[in-house]
Amino acid sequence: NAGVTQTPKFQVLKTGQSMTLQCAQDMNHNSMYWYRQDPGMGLRLIYYSASEGTTDKGEVPNGYNVSRLNKREFSLRLESAAPSQTSVYFCASTGTSGSYEQYFGPGTRLTVT
Amino acid sequence: DQQVKQNSPSLSVQEGRISILNCDYTNSMFDYFLWYKKYPAEGPTFLISISSIKDKNEDGRFTVFLNKSAKHLSLHIVPSQPGDSAVYFCAASWSTARQLTFGSGTQLTVLP
């Protein structure tokens, strides 16, 4: 039982390049989330998926797209990376109906130069 | 406009003493509160939570207190241990949304 896994762990991009961050969970959770963490700002929600087949914007969605590929996988895509997207990205999931506790992956550290 | 605020970026405590981490919120719709702990280069891990219908929840060395009239919650760690040194985030949610809004975190250092 690996919980929430994220790939890659580290990535360096040039401005304008694109990439997809992958996230998978093996806990049969319905809801999945993408956050970014910046110094002094805590975690901010980018996008979330309440259930397979649905996605919704969070607090800071601009510059990102997401895909809920199936119940296990939720990917985050940067179409044209900008230096302002340099951050640590966390994926999370939450389980049974009524649960608030989210379980987080180890994070992806992204640098855009 | 931060709806969840942790006004102390850092806190140092001697081993064996009590650590008190504070969190304030502005949105009266929040009805569930959580504390997460984060070590460097790892994801946050859930620590303890409290529903707005309670004013206290205890789990071993960790106790969370909620003062709804003041829109304030606190996490008490007794006794503090060096392994508790980490960044602590408080988070809040409300029933229909179930999204979490996080504070900016407090770095706790427990000195041996």
C-alpha cells in the first residue's frame, strides 16, 4: 500500500516548456486534489476532483489544467511554464464520504528558469 | 485575504515542555478544523482534527482546542519531543465544500 505517489520528484523547466505532473493513489479514494506550496503562503488549492469524471478550479487555477484519468490517477499539466510557477506541488486524496482528512503525496519540486 | 492565519512563523520550545501553536480564522462557515505536520522534503501528514460542535479533542500528546466565539484554535503538544520539530499547518473546511484552506504554517523547533 503506497498511499499517494507523485512523479517526478524534481523537475527543471525553461520558460514556455510544458510538462505533466503525475499523481496516483491506491486507497480507492474518490476525491483528489492538487496544491502548490510557496514560502510563507501555506498550501493553496489549484484544482480538485470530487469524483471520477469531474474537476473543479481551486484558489489558483490559472496556468494549469488537470485530468482525472480514472479513479486512481489525477494529473496536473503546465502548458507554458512561467517562473511564477516555481513551487512545490502536492497531490492529495480523501476517502470515504464525510471524511475531511486528506492524505498527501511526497511532492514535486519544480523550478522554472 | 487569508481566511486562515498562523501569525507565528516560528516557535522554539525546550524538550519536555508544552508547545502551543495558534491559528485564527475569519470565515464563520468553517465547521471542521485540522492540523497537519510537515517534515522537510515530505508531504504533510494529518495529525488531529476537531469538529465545530466540540471545543476540545485529544489524541495522546496532542490536544486541539477550539474557541468558536473568538474564531481561534490551538494545538497543544505535551510533552514536546525533538522529533516534533516540523512545520505545523492548520486547515479549515466546511460541510458542502470539503476543500481545505490552509494557514501559512509555524515552524516548531524542540530543543534537546
